[in-house]
Amino acid sequence: MANEIESGQTNLTEVVSTNNSVILMQDIGFSYGKTPLFTHLDLEIKQGNIYGLLGKNGSGKTTLLKLISGQLFPDEGFTSALGFDPMRRKPAMLSEIFYLPEEFPLPKMKATEYLKMRSVFYPRFDNLMFAQYCKDFELDMQQNLNEMSLGQKKKLLLAFGLASNTSLLFLDEPTNGLDIPSKRQFRQTVASAMTEDRTFIISTHQVRDMENLIDPLIILHDGKIIFNDTVDSITDKYVMALVTTDPQQDEKVVYKEKVLGGWMVLRQRSEQEEGNEGQPLDLETLFNVVVEQSTRVQGGMR
């Protein structure tokens, strides 16, 4: 990664990046008008992972992706994406980022025409790979884009993004509009396209669609990144368990949820407990734990 990033207003030198970082954000501030969204936000993304970006509605997940890809500019702080300042929007950076938004307009043309028009902007675009992804998603390349359903359009752009072979791939709510079989195919296709020199960030509120696909996790809350780590960072220290009595007096319990038959709790592991004991920790519960108990759960907290 470059150790000097040129900004429109100042030169920022010796930006520190460690352990294959491909994205670095430091002290980011951003507002919509007079309404602040991010204050002193910091984020580091490492190469070769499929990150899940989680947050409540309105927390700024889409804004964060647009700041990294140079579609929005911060009020303060700086960002490095693949060693570039996104504010300068250099072609060398843009050709290495593919961003699939939640909503998107498409021109009135055939899918084959769209492919020919857009693929030239991505030097490593693989036509054979694109054709295979379209086959996996059961897409008709001769169909007009304006005649496709929302799910078909998403699958087309996902196939395009994966075949672009960009270093960074951002997917914003990619499973919206997909039926159940397509969601399964989505997970399989994304996992198969992942390589050690690529990095994916998937922004979603449908966390159950992403089980066993996204890890590490980034949790955005109250204008800051409050978690940026793996699921194991929690399960190594805490255990999920079903108990039949209210655990409100148990000091080791950091989270509880009333369920059929009792309470599902997350509590500190004892020294005698093995790491594989207890109930599996699903992403939805992990999100709730981190947001509600962010001052107590320390694994990966920022």
C-alpha cells in the first residue's frame, strides 16, 4: 500500500497499514447537511476476507461504502483504499472496485450489450467466468434489461461484479429481491469466487442469509465502528446456553433473551469449558449482544 496519500487540501504522509490492509479510514467525520452521521470513525479492512457490514437501518452502511469507493467525500479525516485517496477518483483505483448498490437504474439494452459496454473498464474481466455465473443464475443474456425482474437484475450485476476480478467488491443488500433457491446459489457463487487477493464487503440486515459466508464482521452503531473482528473472538471468551431460570443475578451473563423453554444467555466461559461447548452463536444474536452490551463485550470492540 502506498505510504503517501494526496488529498485535495493536504498531503497525508506515512499512513500506517499492517497485515495486508486494503482499506484504512481514520478519524472520519461525515454529515448530511447539519445532521452528523459519522464522528471520529476508524476502520481497517484486511485482504482476503468476506466481511459482513451490519447495522441498524439508517446507521450509515451505504454511506460508508460510498465513502470508501469515492462516491461521497468526508467532512474530515482520510481514507486509503488500495493505497489511493478515494476523493481523487483515479482510474487505477476505480478499475479495482466494483460496487453493487441496493437500488440501481439500468439502460434499455440487452444483457450482452451491457456486458460489452461496461466490461472494458475492468482490465481483468473474465468473459468465460461471467458466462458461467450467468448459467449458474439461470440468466438469459439475450433478454432486455428493462424486462428483467429485480432479482434477475441483481443476479446479472452480481455475475458481472464477480467476473470483473476487482480487488474490492462491495455488495449492498445483495439478497433483497432473491428467492430462496437464488439465495443459496448466491452464497455458493460468492464463496467460490473468493481468492486470497480479493476482499468482499457485504452490507446486509438479512443476517440469516449470510450465515457461514461472512466473517469477520463489522458492526456500525451511533456513528462509529463498535466491532471489527471474527465470530471466534466472541465464542473463545463467551458461551451461549439455554437456561430455565431467569439469569438476572448471574454476573457472568452479558446478554439474555427470552425464548421458548427459558432464556438464551451469553455468559463468560469458565476455565474448564472447551471452546466448542454450548449453543452455536448466530449472527443475529451476536449483533444484538454487541450493540446492547458494547461496554462489556471486548472481543474486537473498537
